[in-house]
Amino acid sequence: MKNKYTILAILMFSSVMLTAGENKPAINLSAIKYRLVYETFDNGSFDICIINADGTGKKKLTNTKNVHEMHPKVSPDGKLISYLQDTGEGRDRKRDLYVMNIDGSGKKLISKDSREQCWSPDGKFIAFVKSESTRRFSLESWSTKGLFFYNMETGQVREHANKTLEHLYSLGWSPDGKYVTATVLGGMGLKHTNIGIEVNGSRYFKLNVTGCRPEFSPDGSRIGWGRTDFEFNIAKINMNRSVPVLDKDKINFLHVTKGYEVYHLDWSPDGKYIAFSFGPDGEQHVGGTAKGWNICIAEIATGKSAYVTTDGNQNKEPDWIPAGE
């Protein structure tokens, strides 16, 4: 069984383009109680913004001259945001991992030369990878080495037991806390695939997901990912097996036409929606140029989609905030 929602890019979300003001959104975004954070390019650098699901209440959380602040990830309790900060130019550019409060205050350095972070389900740890080289910076997502865990209580950093891990990006943490997922490109003898990594072991295994950036649903029963640059797939996954098994019955959930891309899928806390980045062909990686990109939301049950942002300011990497925060 397959289900495809094809969106013609020229007409995509036409009901919320507000050209005439007479149309209603494809989905009622104001009924969604969760907010989002995302990265946006404004006044010459990337900053992190917070916004309501219906596009109201937008506020900048960072606004540092000549500094890029990107890739926001909200803690499970909704009180903190981990993010990446870039300083310098060209090969001398540096990327470091920070944490701040949900209102943008209390910025704290977590780890230098680090990237692609994610939170543990209990919020006690942040998993991240190191930049492959500290001497010559690369914007490539896969230019990484190792896997590390930052303890939020003690401030200690532990390296994963498997020291061969490399070229990992787009980290995620399974809701049961047992595995970190990642896309790998050219590392450990693998070409381009997605893997699950034991948090408290040394083993890793293929997820049998073609594409990149796998993301678990909040209850851990499903996984969504970008099969290509222009489509998302969703499938059930059995996490109770010794090696989690992906259901063969995959849903081609969202598909856009040639010349446009969708990236950075993120499930809402109630599992009813996904937020994602959409726009003309661009650079989807952290810090990449993606002019015309916006944050959008799609409803899982219907496949209907709508814009959250409309300014096209290279808006990427959406992440949901739990209700009430």
C-alpha cells in the first residue's frame, strides 16, 4: 500500500500565499498549540528564531554581528536550546556547540569544533560529532569524526565506545534511549546509508532506509526520512527486536516537483504533524545558502501542507517546542 501527496511547486501552498487574501490555509495552523524554532538568514548572518505554528509571534533569539547561530534543537522539557555557532571566514571558520535558555538568554559553550547535535529523550545528554579537521573548516555535513556525549549535569564529555565512527551527520536519538541514528557518507567502509548506533555498546547496523536524515516519531513506532531531495517517506519500525526492523510498507508521504526541495523533517510532539524546510534548489546543510526557503507544516493524516514563514530568508532546520514552554 502506498500513498502519495504530490504538490505542484508553482501552486504549492497557494492557499496561504495571501496574494488576494480570500483563501484559507490548507490546514488550520492556529489550532496547533506548539511553537517552533528555526534558523534564518538576516542582516548578513544566520540567527535563530522562535515562532508560533501559524506564523505569528516571530522573535529572534540570537542577533550577534558577524556570527552565525544555527541548527537549533530543543530539549525534551522545552527549557533549553542546543545550537551551533560559526565564527570566522573561509578555511579559518570555526563551528562550536552551545546551549541557551528557550528565551535566548544564558548562552553556554558546550564543546569546540563540534556539530550535528541531538538530545537524549530524558534531556540528560547531548550527542554530537566533532569536526573532521580543526585546521581547515568544511561546510560539508559529513566532514565529521567520532561520536560524543555531553552530560548536562556534570559537564563531562564521553566518547562513544566505537572509535571507528566517522562521517556521521543528522543525528537523532530513539525515544527508548537505546540508539543514536545517523546518516553516514563514506565512513566505516560504507558509501551512503543510515545507521543505528548502540548508545551503551559498540555495535552499529543499517536501518535499511534509502536517503538521509531519519527522524523517529515521538512514540518510536514510526520513522520519517528524506528519500531524495524532493520527497519524504514514512514507515513503521519495530524497536523491540535485537536489531530494529523497518516495515517494508513505506508511505511516500510528500513529493514536490523538480527544481524544489524538501528537507529537515521534524515530528510534532503529538505525532500529528511534521515541520520541514521547502524551497528552490539550494544547499540544505547547516550554514548552506538556500534562498527562498521557508518553514512549512504538513498534517500526517491528510498530507495537507501550509507555510509557517513566507519571507524566504533561507529558513531551515525547524524544531518543535513542547506545549506550554
